[in-house]
Amino acid sequence: MIELIDVSFAYNKNNMVLRNITYTFKEGVLYVLGGKNGSGKTTMGKLMCGLVKTKQGIVKVSGTNIYKKTVGEISEHVGYLYQNPDLQLFAPTVYEELVFPYELNGTLTYEIKERAEKLLQVFKLEDKKDTFPLLMSLGERQRLALATIMMRDTKFIIFDEPTSSIDAECKAMIHEFILSFVENGGGAFIISHDEDFNLNGVNGMNLRMEGGMLYEK
Amino acid sequence: MKSRLDPRITMLFIVLTSTLSVLASNVYWLLLVFLLTLLLNIVFRLNPLKTLYRMRRLVSMIIFIAFFQSLTTSGGRPIITLLGANIVTSKGLVDSLSFVLRMGNIMLAVMLGTKHDSRDMIDGLAKLKIPYELAFMTGIALKFIPLFGQEFADRIKAVSLRGINIKKLKLSKKIKIYSHILVPAISGSIIKSRDIASSMETRGFRAYPDRTNLRVLKLKLADYIAMIIASSIFLLIIYFMFARR
């Protein structure tokens, strides 16, 4: 659960992006946030996972104020899929991309390797296992970035424009994944220009950002 | 606010002050050159404190090197001794102060260039007979530095999102993670540069050997006066620095 309590945010004194937002995002619900370019959608997503911090208001993740946690600690609860997946890819191969944080932290186990193999299958990347990620198509890179988030067993994921600039097949795959994630009890927050994001029967909520305020549609 | 001087004159200021800071052999000359560049910054309406803040990482590195240099340089009068060993000597102190002044001067000199936009600087370089393509590439490269910095910072955040606390990693693992970040950051920049090059080709860049400009740079009376004053001061300092030894 992510709680925003009276949160305001400004990049500079004259440009208030978010104004006194109070809202609770729960697991098991799919939230779709729309709004014009520059209306503060991405800023709000980044605030929710600690990538951006503000002193005006409180952001709580699983009941704890995020200012008391590092981004790494917050990411155990909240995942963030960037609009540009390349920002999230570092390793020389697709498989290493999934396991390298565990290698670095010294926590790479047989179970972790199994999970990586399974996610490669889920996201149809098993034949790309030894490929350099940045040489893959945008849709494949997007799926890989999503797989890296799923490696952490996260309960809530923020998707920043997850289906922009990708083909229909990949779009459908990501859409299907999000719906099944929510059906299985996960929470999803999608920042999207796609006003008609198909909620397909899952517990969903359409939101709109305007003038720095958050509205339910 | 943009400088009203011709960008070539600003480039002259940068070259002269940087040259003096390299040639100055003692701390007094370095201090004089530093004060002159500081004065130029004030005349150009630049805030030196803001410069210090913007370059805070570089400044802290310079101070660290200077501190280290003061400890490792021997000679001169001992200032701090510990168990009979000279920790800091007068020569070490003067050398490290000279280093700080020299680097500070170069930083302040470079800041003068920020009072012109990259378009002006490219035109200025082209007027100095630097091949236009080379001048253009320099301009683009300078534009890429902050972009590259931002991309690097974003990737550090993305690594943190994967549950890696870089601060807590051992040095060998830190090096590994930075190499992981550096490779895509550089390849990303190369891809961006390639896209810019293709985009420029499609817009006719390099299609004709001679270029025309909407705004043609022309030296004005104020530019000539500034050039004469700057060159005279430069020659005077060089004369007193070397000829009267």
C-alpha cells in the first residue's frame, strides 16, 4: 500500500507540479493515470517510489515513511518501470541482467537462477538469453526491464507509459501481464496517455491529473 | 543575460587567463591572475559562488588533491610536525595553494564562455578559421556533457531500484557496477550522436561547401578596446613575470 498524505511538489518556486495530494493506492487494484503532458504524472510516479523526494507532505510505503528508507529498500515493495527501458539495463547479457544484483550482493542462489529462467520464459526472452540487451528491439527491452522488476517479488509496480512506442503484439503481452499481476493480488499504477486502457474486468480505477491535483474519473 | 561582447573576445579572455595561470610560476602571480579572472567574472555578471556550487564535486576533488599534496611535498620550513616528522611544510602549503589557485582560475575562465550560447561560440570558432564541422562538433560535444551527467545520475538511481546500495559495496564491486553503468551510458550517447548525425544529413548539413549565416559576427569598437586592454595586460604580466627576472 502506498499512501500520499498532503503531498505537494515543485521543481522550482514558480512551478508547482503537485498540490496537496492525499490518496491511498492499494494492492489488488489497477490504477490508470491520465493527463496532459507536463501535468505531473511521471513526477507523482517517481514520488511514490522515492526516486524524487519532497518535504511537503508524507509518502508512506507499507506504512513506513519513505524518507526513512533508501531507494533500494523501497524497491522491495515498489517497482518502477521507466518509459525508456534502456535506463534500467546494465549487464552484458539478458540472463546476467536478471541475476547481477544478487551476484553483487552475494545472495545468488539456485532459486534465484530458477526464477530468472522462469521469467525469461514468461516474457518470451529465453532465446535471447546471451544477447546484449541494448541490441534487442524496444519491445524486448521493455519486457526485460519488467522481468528485472519481477525478480524482486514486488507487490506494487509503477509503469511509466509502458506501451508507448511498442508494437501491438508486445503491447498485448504487457497488458496481459499487468492484468494477471493485479488479479493475483499485486497493485499497478499505470501512467498512460491511452485513455481507454482496457481494465478487462479487474478491479480498476481511472485517475486524471490536472492543475497539480489528482481526480478520480 | 548574454554577453554583448563578440564570442571571439570572450575566447581570447579564456585563452589569455588560462595561459597565464599555467605560466605563472609563483603563488603571488597566480593570486594576481586569479583576481583578474574573478574581476572578469564579475564584469560578465557571473556569480562565482554559484560557479563553486555548480562545480562542487570538482572543487572538493581539487581541495582533496591539494591537501594530499601539502602532506607529501617536503622542503621549506616545517609548519606541523608529529613525532619528529615534518607533516606540513611551508613549501607543501605554497605548492598546494598554487594548485588550488591555478585550477580555480581555469574554472572561472571557462565559466566566461557560458555567457554566450553554443550557436555564437560555433560561429566564433568558424570565424577564427576553425573548420565549421569541427567547431560544430565541439559545440555539440559541450552540449552533451550535462546530458551525459544526467543520464549517469538516472542510471545510478535505476541501479538503486534493483536493491543495490552502491555506498555499502566493496571497492571491487563498486568498480564492477560503475563499469556496468558506464557501458550503456556511453553506448546510449553514441546512439544519440548517430541519430543527430543522420538527422543533420537529412536536413542538408554538409550539402554545400559555403555556409550563409542569418547573423554575421562583426567586431565592434567595444570588442577592439577589450581586445587591446586584455592583450596589453597579458603582455605586461608576461614581461614582469619573465623579462625582469
